[in-house]
Amino acid sequence: MKRLLSLISSCDMHPAYRLKGIGLGMVSGMSLGLVADSLTYGRLKTGVDAVGMGNAGTSAAQKLCLGLGVAIFGWAIAAAGPREPAVSSVMPA
């Protein structure tokens, strides 16, 4: 793994980070638009204007899920424990 990481320089990663940012920006914008559209549809269908509660619920759910996702990832790393360093099998010439 260390050998693979040494082959990839930080300059090679910048286009990938930019592409990831563009993709996440499109998904985030679209998901927030879907929430607003569904709240507007609910208001037109039922007559109950619950935009504030709908947005608050969406925000709370996002924060809860992101926090749990990070925590689960951290617990998985902690459960894996430390590994012994790899022993080089290169023989001296």
C-alpha cells in the first residue's frame, strides 16, 4: 500500500478531488431541491404548511446520519487494531 501511495503524487489527486466536489455539489443541490418540492406538494395537497418542520427534520436527519456514519467508521478502525509493520523481504546484494 505504501508503494502504491508513493506512486501517486498530490498533483495527480487534484483533478479527482475537483471531480468529486462537482459531483457532490450536484447531488446536494438536487436533494435539497427535492425536499423543497415535496414540502410544497404536501402544502398544496393537504393545505398544511409544514415547510419549517420539514426543513428542520431534514437537517436533523442529515446531522444524525453523518455523525453515526463517522462514528461507525471510527469504531471499525478501532476494532481492527494496530497492525505489525511489514517486513521487507529484500535480500542484500
